Amino acid sequence: MSDLSGKVALVTGGSRGIGAEIARTLAAGGAAVGLTYRSAADQAHGLVKEIQANGGRALAIQADNADPEAVRAAIETTAAEFGGFDILVNNAGVFPSGPLEEVTSEELDHTLATHVRTVFTAAQTASRHMTDGGRIINIGSCLTERLPGPGMTLYAMSKSALQGLTKGLARDLGPRGITAVVVDPGPTDTDMNPAEGPAADFLRGFIAVGHYGHARDVAGMVAYLAGPGGRHVTGNSILVDGGFAA
């Protein structure tokens, strides 16, 4: 477990799935954790109570993750509540899929707002609060490395933008010791992509180890990067995909 004692983190989209496990793991490492949710209030507040029951500090903040100003406010609230800011995990996401010719302008705008514009704004805002040696960890996707079929152009495009953003952040913030990394999960067993779901057998055929990942696999990597071990890792992408893109 990474030693995150005294650190303050925000996890966007932290009420369920990978985001919830990241929030839980950072808190277990000693960090005070803010987490945003859009509509899953019961899950978000339930996780906060769980973290507090285990001796941690946590805060749930309602924020539409397609709204940059809402996420900016969540960072400000987290910094004010816990007296600082050290770790930003941009986890919130959507999964648009379907035929290319059916993608609407509204779907395009919403996806880019969630995966690109808000992530940029969050990083910009967080960097103003961060102490030297802070961490920005963007959750991407293995689909930026390998697309197993059609219908995911918009999703892959929007997640691919994180590569350039992260490299730029590494250069801009590196002199302050602030690192920026993309963590790219592969097929991971969550309620959005269950290991026994309709697409599971197809996707499992691409995974070198033959099985879905668990949210704790991604959370463990994030916690490592957020801690002392991530001090010299920046400007790159790390796959946690069981060999999906191999």
C-alpha cells in the first residue's frame, strides 16, 4: 500500500466501479478523498460512510462531469475542506458506441466535454492548488491502443486526446515535480462492463491472461503512481489490461 498520509485527493466519477475502488484505495493509503458523482448519490454517500468507518476522511460532491465549472468547483471545495490538494484522478467517463453514421452532434459534444474539456479544466485548476510533487492521473482506455471492432470511433478518439494532454502537462508542470500519467484499463469487471455481460466472451478472446480485470487492479496502479513510487513516472501511458493490446 502506498503511503499517502497527509495527502488530499479528488477522484471524479468516484461513486461506483473503478472510480469508487480508486477512492477507497487512496483513502486506505491515508489520503483524504473527495469524490464526485452525477446522479448516484446513495452510492457516493455510502462510500464516504464506509471510508469514514475505516478511519479515513472523505467527501462526496455532486457534479456533472461534462460541466468543467462543476468539476472546477469540486476541486476548490476539496482543497478548502481538507486544507490542500495533492492528487487529481480524472476518472469520470462515458462510453458512446454505435455506427459512425449515427453519432450525433450532441453525443460528440458531450463526450468531448467529459473526456477532454473537463479533464483539461480540472488539471489546470488542480495545478494551482497543488504543492510541488503533486500527481495528475488520467484514466484512459486500452481501446486507444487496440480497437477490436467497429462502433467505438468517438470513444477512442476522445480517450486518445488524453495522451497529448498528459504529455503537455508533464512538460508544463514537471519543473514543480508534478507528474502526469495516463492509466489505460482493459476490460474490467464493473456494472458498466460485467465479466459475464453480452460482450464479455468476445472481449475475453483478446485478453492475454484470459480473464477480466478487477477494479482493484486499476486502483492499485493509481495508488502506486500517487505515492512515492510515482515520483519519476510522467508524460506516458501505462496499460492495466491483462495483455489486451499485446
